[in-house]
Amino acid sequence: MRVFPDTGVLVAALATRGLCADLLRLVLVEHQLVTGRPVFRELRRVLVEQLRLPQATADQVMPFLREQGEISAPAQPAPWPVNDADDRWILAAALEVGTDVLVTSDPALLAIEDRVPFRICRPRGFWELLRGR
């Protein structure tokens, strides 16, 4: 399965122990990690500005994720109606890379699942999906 964790899920996976960290490990071992440059830009910003990681440390995360997954670089934002421009870029990246599941806690993204050609679910829902097989 091609799994696209959004920025919030990646931050939680990298910064804390818990469900998101377990999900990332499971995706890396059993599935295909896919992401996009919009997520990388936002992830770097959050790691440095909000979590106060040194820039050099934050920069080490990006090559690791690039090695583990497939990265898309959309040329334009997605057409789906979401208010946040960043969300439209994330949706475009998810579409471009052939995502099966976008994992997010963002209510705006969760609200449009019925309008996109891939599944969108919360981390807990994705965990239950994987473990329910």
C-alpha cells in the first residue's frame, strides 16, 4: 500500500513515541512511504520553528525520508475545495505520487475524503485498517 503521512503525522512520528511513530515504522517495513515536497517544506519549518531543533538536525531528517520513500513535486495545487492553500498542495502531491491512503488529523482534509481518488483517514483509523487485515 502507498501511504502518504501528512506533516502532522510525520512530526508526531519523529518527535514522540506513540501511535504515529509505530505507524511510520510499520509503513517503512511493510508498505511504501510516499510524500511530497510540500510536506518536506512544512516539516522542516515545524521541526526548526516549533520544536526548536537545530537546522542541521532537521536537515538530516529529509535525506532519510527521501531514501525511504517516493517524493512528488506537484506543479500546481489540487482542484479540491479546501480553504488552506497548503492543503491543496499536499493533496496535489498525494495524487501525483499515486497515494492509496493519506494519513492525517486535519479536519479539512478528512472532510473531503469522498471527493478524492484515495482514502483519507486519521492515524488511529489507519492503524485499525492495517491491523484488521
